[in-house]
Amino acid sequence: EIPVLDVRDIDGEIVHVLPAGTTLASGDSVWCKVNWERRRDNTQQHSGQHLLSANFLRLLGAPTRSFHLGEFYSTIDIDIPHLEKNDVDLVEKEVNRMIADNYRYNKFITTYEEALKLPLRRKPPADEKEIRIIEIDGFDYTPCCGTHVSESREIQLLKIINYEKYKGMTRVYFVAGLR
């Protein structure tokens, strides 16, 4: 019944961060279970972000520079100084078409050298020997270790709720799925 607030890898050791005042001690045995509601939400937001980022790049030439998964909404910062409403509407419509057309999310692990032979949206970290790739039905290839849907219809819907200039780029606010 104790919520895990965060999980961190500290010097190769997995550390579960618990609320202050928790009476567990290091080394105690516990039974853990995944919060499926939270995981589904994170998966919908993150998988939706892949489609959103891929379409901003494909349709507007605007690569994603950062992604933040928030409690109430998520954001991406795209490398374009200004967006028009019709561009935002075009990208949102295309993302939702792809969700409805049910693109498959394939996940596989490859070597760094083999990953570089793929049409990646962004380059993988050079210090990794094995790279996990998320491929959206031949449309998008991205190195990523996050949680993802198996099919785009699991995202259900993506809505861009706002966008603004941010540090010479544009910050896009969105929600997906049950949000």
C-alpha cells in the first residue's frame, strides 16, 4: 500500500523512492505491483509523443529537442521559432489519422552500428552497445527505452492544447488517451 514515488539507478543499484516517514528499512522484503492506471497513462502520453514528434519533423521540418511527461499535460520543445494555427491543426489531424489507422509499434534491440544504418529520427547515445529501437510501422525509427503501446489505436486520441514561443523554439502542450 506504499506508493513508489520514483525509481532511480544510482551507481548500478536500483533505488525505489518512497514517501517521507515510510517505516521500511533497507533490505526489508516487500511485494511490489505496477500501478497499471499510471502506466497506461504514461504509455499513452509517451507513444503519442513519438507520433507528434515524427509528424512535426516530417510535415514542418521541426525536430523535437526535448520532451516532458507531466502529471496533467506533456510538452515537447520543437526547433521552429514560430507556428501558425493551421500548421498545428495539420499535425494534430495527421497524428489522429495515424492513431485511427492503427500503426504498429515494433520494438527491437540492435547494436549501435546497426542502429546507425536505420533512418533514425535522432541519433542514439554513442556510449551504448545495445540500442532499443521503437519503429512505428516503417514510418518512424527512434532509439528509446520508454513504455510504448503495441498499436497506435491504444493511444485513442491526441490533442494539442497550447503552444508558445520558448527559448527560440516552440513549446507544444498536449494530452493523449484518457486524459
